[in-house]
Amino acid sequence: MKRWHWISLAVVMIASLVLERVAVHHHSEDSYWWVHIPGLYGWLGFLGCIGIIVGSKLLGRKWLQKDEHYYDGE
Amino acid sequence: MASELILHPAFLVLLGVIVLPLVPPAARGKVFPLFPLAALGVCWNLSADHSFSVEFLEYRLSVLQVDRLSRIFGIVFSLIGFAGGLFALHLRDVRQQLAALLYAGSALGLVFSGDWLTLFLFWELTAVSSTVLIWSRRGTGSRVGLRYLLVHLFGGSLLLAGILGQVQTTGGIALQLLEAGRLSSWLILGGIAVNAAIPPLHAWLSDAYPRATVTGAVFLSAFTTKSAVYLLARVAPGWEILIALGVIMALYGVIFAVLANNIREILAYHIISQVGYMVAGVGIGTPLALNGAVAHAFSHILYKALLFMGAGMVLHATGRSRLTELGGLAGKMPLTLWLYMVGAFSISGFPLFNGFISKSMVVSAALDARYQATYLLLVLASVGTFLSIGLKLPYFTWFGRSPRESGVSRPPINMHLAMGLLALLCIGFGVFPSLLYAELPYGAGYRPYTLPHLVESIQLLAATFFGFWWFRSRLAGQPTLTLDTDWFYRRPAGWVRRCLVGGVSQLFERADAGILAGIGWLAPRFRNPTLWLGRRAEPEQGPAVSSDDPDATRPKLEFAVTLVLLCVLLFTAAAFFR
């Protein structure tokens, strides 16, 4: 990743957070409490990504991943 | 009748199965895509109430029943048949070509069936023809194909049992909505669940698709699971159990794709994940959710075929498909990389790509119908999709370091053309969503390009990238195998074989040996009856000159015969003078 890649990503992320704060309003009476969490989708993306990686790898290491020749004798 | 039949999209493609072997081998590849192209033209012009039926025994088989739902599936099946044909233009394997045409034709026949019997016939034809596409790959293909076929025969049996129950209960064979209280409905649902790859009945997909041929995998990714989604939308909309199953599918595929090492296995697990959105959409059952399920099936067929083409190109060019054996291909296959990335952006739901306009319909429909947990879990699954398909796979295939340097063969231009066509469609439908929305079957409007939706998507994708970059070293491929539910029939297979096959053959061997031993004991005694009187048998390979002296045993034999005759005489006399 080059420096300008990171700068572009940061600009896009900050712009989306600012737009969310300024221009996106959840006026609907029946909207849920969690939709008002600032940067909700950013948190979902970041924590969800880490959770999926760590959780899957843990499952794999402890239980699911076996040697490639596991079924060879079938 | 003949003219009606020739204008049936399925029969047009099936006609290719008869015509193609008559074409000179060098021209077969070029003729192949014409059949699905003709079917596409017919599908496009079919009116929504068109129908055609034939008499069979005491039933009226509705072989062509068109409505907006079947028409849109017919269009996309024909389209992908054409794109797959273009991708396989260079192919010189008539078995694969015929199997692919039979598979595409059967899938078309299935979606245009108006009754259970016609549907079942095409359902089984898709199973058989797709098995040939797996068998066509040399090496592991035969054993995998057998497992694939057995699972689908099991699914087909469930479906047939359900259909028989349904026909007995309703007295008719017409396709109609399933009723929740009936056993036959659950059997039908079980049969559909096998083809839709709903866990725990999904393992055939991740087992077989990565081991199919390069072109076979493109066709496989399109038809079986999506025709099952079509049937679910047709007969079980609004079944709430499908929401839970859909969410499980969406997350299940994500988790297993993180662990997978084979690039086509990663894509296969993400078929399960993406079909999960469709199944959940059918389960929610509102017009928006059903439209979302159909739209997502349409989009998914296009971008998943594109992704399988990209992975197939890597396999074709390098002969490898494991992440642990790949890397550094960006400079060698730049066009393939960018075309693949169009598919990756589409499946990840990037704005301006077709996944964005269809996946969001299902997710929004979940929130509209007040399924909060479903909504959040489907959003989480889309994080996993971008993680595996948009980041992990391309990073370690094209950008990572190659573990070994080797040449890359130049792929035929038609493979790039097919990828280009699908990439164009992915972007076209993403930029102009109304082109797809206008054809959707249920009356529900949707606007994908709203500011909140764009902001949410951008945040989600950018943050996922940050998470990936931080943890990317953990995502590197590992030379391992991941256990899945196929363990339950693959692992005991050896034990079952030992018990049922080994045990029976051992029994036969012992019986065989016993009979031979008996014959060995009896044969000399029948050859020389004096042995019954206690003489030892001469060995088989004894001396060339026999030492038997007939006079030595004559008195004993005379005594025995005289005794028998005397007894007969006595009994006769007793009977006579009584």
C-alpha cells in the first residue's frame, strides 16, 4: 500500500463519518436505538472483520483444520 | 405442438445435445453458445402468461408455464449459458460440452415447469448432467463426483417422496404453495434444501465445485443452487424457518471461507453464504424481500460466474489453485485480476456494482419487516464476504509473494471476452438498477442509491479493509483441510465399506473355500467309491502308477451287495406274506 492509498482511504472514511453526522438523519419514530450509534457501520466493519478472523481461526485451530491427507484412507 | 416445443427455451438448448455431436469437432465450441443465445432470445420475448402442456398418461404436464418469476430466471440462465459457452469456446471435449448443454437445458426446463412431475424430471437431469461436469476432471473427480451424485440422489428421493405425498393429498400435480402442516411439504423442502446447500446438507457444494473442470465450475456455480432458490420462492415464500436457515448459511460460508486454502473452495463457500441472503429473503416473504431474493439470484449468477472464471483462469494458467502455492500473479495476469476484481466488488456490495443493488434489497427488507438480528447478522456476513473474496483471495493470489517461480501460460482470448461480458453486465446493472428492477416479479419499489445507504456501505467496506490489513498475516493460506458436515458420510465410509462390503466379501470367500474343500473331499470318493469304506484317498499329485488292486476290495463289496439284496428280499417276503 502506497502512502496516497492510505490518505485516500482516510479521506473517504472521514467524509462518510462527517456526512453521517451532518446529512443522515434517522427521524423515523420506530427506528431502533442502535441506528443512532455514531459510525455504527464503521464499527461493524472493523470489529466484525476482526471477530470473523479471530473466531474462524480459533474454530479451525481447535477443531476443524486437519492434515490435507485426512481423508486419504477412505 | 412441434412449433410450441421448438419455442421452449429448454428444448432449444436440449436440441444442442442432439445437434452438437453431428457438428465437426473443430466447430463445436463455436456452435455451443448459439443454443443458449437462441434460448435467451426466446425467453426475452416470452409473454408472462404463456403456457404449453402435453398429455401424459392421465396427467396434463405443464411443460412451459411462464410468469415474471420464471421468466427472469430463464433470462439469467440462458445468459449465463451463453457466457459459459463463450468461456469454453476453445474446449475440445464433447462430453463436457454436452453435459453443460444438458445441464443448462434442464435448469431452464425446471424453472418453466408448471407441475411437479415435469419439474422432478428436470431436477434429476440437472443432478446427472452436473455430475458429468465433475467427473470430467481427471484425478480426484471420479470419487468426488460419486459423492456428489449420491447426495443429489438422496435429495431427489426426498423431493419425489414429498411430491407423491403432495399429489395424493391434493389430487393434482400442479405446482402450488406448500402447506406447513403436511409431511409431504417438509419432504419437498428437504429435497430443495439439498440443492440450495442449506447446512447441514450443503457439504456436496464445497466438496465438488472446487474439483470440477475449469469451465464446468462456471456452469455449476449458476444453476443448481439458484434453481432451488427459484423453487423456494415459488412454493415456500414466507416460511419463517427459512430466515434462520438463510442467516446460518450467510455466516457459515463466511467462516469456512476464512479457513479455506483453495481459491475455488473460497468461492464455493461464498455461494453458500450468498444463497443464504436469498433463502432469508424468501423466508421474510414481503414483496421487497422476494424481489430482493430474485434480484440477488440474478446478480449472484453473473458475478459468481465471473469469479469462477477468474479463479479458473488462474488454474488454467498456473495449474495451481491453493493459496499456499500462489502469489505474485498481478504482473503476469493483470487483465484477469481486474476482471476478477469487478466480480469481487460486486459480491462485496460496492456502490455502482450489481451486488449493491440486490443484496441491499434483502437486508433492507429484513429491517423493514422488523427482523433486527437478521439485519445485523446479514450485514456482518457481508463484511466476511468482502474480507474473503475482495481482500484475502486477491491479496494472496495476485499480490502476495509467490512461493515458487513458474511460468504462466497464456489463456485463450475467448476466456477474457466472457469475463469482460460478465464484468460489463455487473457494472451495467449496478449503474442502471432500473434495468433489473423493471423485470422483477413482485410489485415493490426500491431505491438503492440513497445517501444513508451509500454512507453505510462506504464505512462498512473501508473499516473492513482496515481490519484486514491489520490481521492479514493471519489470513495467509495454510496447507490444511477443513472438516465439514461431509465428515459424517466420508469418515464412516471406510467403516461401512468394511462392514457391508468387506464383511460380505469375507463371508463369500469363506463359503467359497468351504465349498472347494468339500468338493476336494467328495471328488476322489465318487471317483473311487471304495474310499467310502474307509480306505485313505491317494494324494492328487501321487505317483504316476496307481497301486489300486480291484481284487483286494472285491470280497467286501460282494458282502455289502449281498447284504443289501438279502434285506430287500426279506422285506419283500414280509410284505408278501403278511
